[in-house]
Amino acid sequence: MESGSKVWYLLMKTISILGSTGSIGVNTLDVVRQNRDRFAVAAMVAGNNVELFAEQVKEFKPSLVSVFNPSRVSELKELLQGEDVEILCGEEGSIKVATHPDISLVVSAIVGSAGLVPSLAAIQSSKDLALANKETLVVAGELILREAKNKVNLIPIDSEHSAILQALNGEKKERIKKIILTGSGGPFRTFAKEQMASVTVKEALNHPNWTMGAKITIDSATMMNKGLEYIEAKWLFGLDTPVEIIVHPQSIVHSMIEFVDTSIMAQLGIPDMRVPIAYALTFPERMECALPTLDLAAIKQLTFEEPDYEKFPCIKLAQDSLEAGHSMPAVLNAANEVAVQAFLDEEISFKEIAETIRMAMNNHKPHNIDSLEDVQSADRWARDEVKKLITVTTH
């Protein structure tokens, strides 16, 4: 019995989750729930949803938790009375969770640029990073890759980048002709350009294929998510690798690689984030998932079309930011975060999201990104700039 227990222990992977109450965090915990013999959760971070967070802590029994919003920590302590858990808060707490001594893998799923500091801390502590927070690479790709090189695995959770990683399995970089990044086109793919002016928050939050948090759902509606994924793909798979974006409404082909001999390798699967999460948790292995299998006969057809860059200007803004380089992607990302929140708060229209980001980028003089402080400086500048622009627009 003892030797069997020892083998079981050695096979366990102990993880931390940054952003456990968001859609990726909830799905990650579901994968853990279905595979308790393979995974344990040692530490978790959440934002504001302390009620759900407390339920997660009681179920998964981490030894350390942190709530990002310090004003919610007393409420969390009250909900977790009697639980054997250390409770921290703020950025310092997130760093402690990301660098917990018992873990080997951090799932980074905090929305937005708030995920950068703990993700960087995880890498510096030699923890493998399963990255759902695309903003980390968008704002600080060079910094992250420099720290991670020859030290840790960076494993993408985004379905598109997970697909690329799987399609590349065993292939040499010089054999790649281009990456083909797919996207559903969001809820407004079939809208006429004139209809975009009157889009409501409710309409924008109604994604046809995926269930996600509010911010990423709006990013999908503007197709900024595809722009951010373009930047992320460039950092993950090589800045000199051509990346083509193609709209695929069914969200079944998650991305493709075209090789130099014109062969194309595609990864297909149901649109369920638990699939790429499970792959990231077990990389480079695979494990069985208790999920529905893909029924191609029921789907009948898979379609593809060019993205409409006029209707979705955010894609080009993202591409332009990477071309400008230096601090510009950080400005793009921060401007987008503030503009999306302003749209959700009904302070600006849907069309004004892209217009506001463009104005902020036009007003920015790019500077080098040599440190975390350089990233944070660009981020602060962009947030202040966009708030000023929105104030001018709305008054």
C-alpha cells in the first residue's frame, strides 16, 4: 500500500491558478476535478468574486490563496473561517501564489495586463507557465521570452496557439511556410458596416460559439482578440514567421500550419476550453477527457473567409503596434482594456473602441522595453491618455 501511494504521489502535478474564478480558471478546476489522481491545487488567486472563490477553496483545499482586490480580503477571511489556508491580497499575494515552493506549473488566467507581474515571477522561479493571459506576451513578449529561454516551458492555453503547438509537434521551424490563425468572426461577422454603429453591449456579449468572460467576449466582437493572438503567435513561434488570419465561423479548426511543401496541418476539436487546458496541464503528454467527441458528419461543412479589416479595424491596429514595436503593443493593450470597460459601462459606443485606441497610439512616442518598469510606464501612460480621450468625447 505504501509503495503504491508513493508512486501515486510522484505522478501528481501540483499547480497554482492565477484567476481561478474566471472562465479559464473555472474550466481548469473542472479538469482537476475530473482528474484528482493527477493534479492538486496548492495556491489560487481570484479578483472580486469572493463567494465563488471561497467555494473553490473549500473544495480544492489549497494551502495559500490571494484575492487581487484588497478591499475584499476581510470578506474572504470571514467566508473561510475554520479553513486551514493562508490568505493574502494584492499584487504581492499574486506573486506568492505564482512562486509557491510546492508547484511545478502556473496557470496564468488573470484577465488583462494584471497577469504580467505574477507570470514573470513564476518564470523567474523556474515554474512552467500555462498561459491563457495573452496580454502577458502582447505587452512584454521580448522580456518574457528572454526570462523563459532554456529555463521553463511556455505552454499556450488559447485554443488557437494550443492548436499551432500541436500541429508543430516534431516539426522543424525551417519547414514552416506560415501560421494560419483562425477566428470565429464573433457575433457581428454578418453585420453590414452601417449596423456596427448601433451595436449594444448585450449584442456584443452574445458570442455564437464560446462562453467567456466579458472582456474577452468584447475583444472577440471587435476582433481585437485576433489581433492580440497575432502578436502572441509571433512571439511564441517566431517574429519572422508569417501569420495569416482567417475567419472560420464554426470554431472547429482551431488553427493551421502550412509547410514549405504546401501541406497544411490543422488541429480540430469541439469548442471547449477544457481540451487545450488539459493539453497544457499534461504537456507534452495527453490524457483522456470526458468530453463529447467531434462529430464531423453532424457539422456537415466547415467554411472559411477573409476577415473584413474595414469592419474590424482592431486587427490592423494590433498588427501596426507590433510593427512599430518597443512600447506600442503595451499601449495598444492598455488602451483596449480601458476602452472595452468604457463600452461595457456604456460611456462610449462600440465603434469608438477602435477609434479611441487609434488616437492613443497616434499620440504615443514608442520607447524601448528593457525592464518591467518600462512596460508599466507605457501601460500607465496609455490608461491615462484613454481616460482623457473618453472624457473629451463624452463631454
